[in-house]
Amino acid sequence: MSDHNCIFCKIIAGQIPCLKIYENDRILAFLDIGPVSEGHTLVVPKKHTTCVDQTDPEIMSEIGKVLPALAASIREAMGADGYNVLCNNGASAGQVVEHMHVHIIPRKVNDGVFNQWPSFQYPDGKAAAIAEKIQQNLTL
Ligand code: 5GP
Ligand code: ZN
């Protein structure tokens, strides 16, 4: 259920304080202590899990259910033009806290928080081969 070394499990257990935004029996949302922008909020499942592919789809769906209202309240409260919803999975993707969490990061035009999304072009045929490989691994 919880990991004794996990900082978010300690927050969920009330052993470490947080600025709570929302809570239900499965989900907690609280302000990030090191925000990228004012109002930066984290949404976490109360049951410890490391990343999206290790998380019960029911829990992901609970997170999905609360995201629209959370995003709307954050956007309104911060006077944001938009927001990023993102989730880092694994150290290579920038995950530091190994308890699955979704970031909601309010954004304003020209805020300079993230600039260009890196992108490239697939060489001929590669995209189709990759799509097929991913489909072959899909368990849905
Ligand atoms: P990650 O890089 O793992 O996706 O993001 C972890 C986030 O957790 C960071 O944005 C960091 O500021 C936040 N964080 C780490 N420790 C604490 C804490 O003790 N309290 C709160 N509220 N946020 C934390
Ligand atoms: Zn945890």
C-alpha cells in the first residue's frame, strides 16, 4: 500500500505537511514544493505505485476523473492562459520521486517555462515499423 522511504507516501500519511488542494479516498492533489510556475500542482494516487504502466487502470481512471475540475480551478485561480498536464515516468524521463504523479503546470503566454518541443522527422518506413512494433506489445 505504501513505501516507507517514499516522500509522497509520507505526505499521504500526514507525516510530512503539504498544501492540499483536493483529496478523496484514492487521490490527493497538493502544491508542488518546487514549482515551475505559481499554482503548479501534483496529483497522486494514495496507493504507492511507481509509474503509469505499473498503475492499476482503475486508479488512472480516478486521476482522469478529477483532472478536468482541478485543471479548471488552477487555470482560473492563477489567471493562466493554459496549462501543461504531464507525467515523468522513469529517471530517463525526468522522474525524481518514484511515486507516480501527474503535474498540472499553469502557463501564460511568453512565460518562458518550456520553449520548443523537440521534434524530428522519421526516415521513410520507420514510423510504420514503430507503430506495428508498439501494437504487437499492446495488451489491450
Ligand atoms: P518528478 O521530477 O519526479 O516528475 O517531480 C517531482 C516533483 O515533486 C518535483 O516537482 C518536486 O518539486 C516535487 N516535490 C519533491 N518533494 C516534495 C515535497 O516534499 N513536497 C512537495 N509538495 N513537492 C515535492
Ligand atoms: Zn509512495
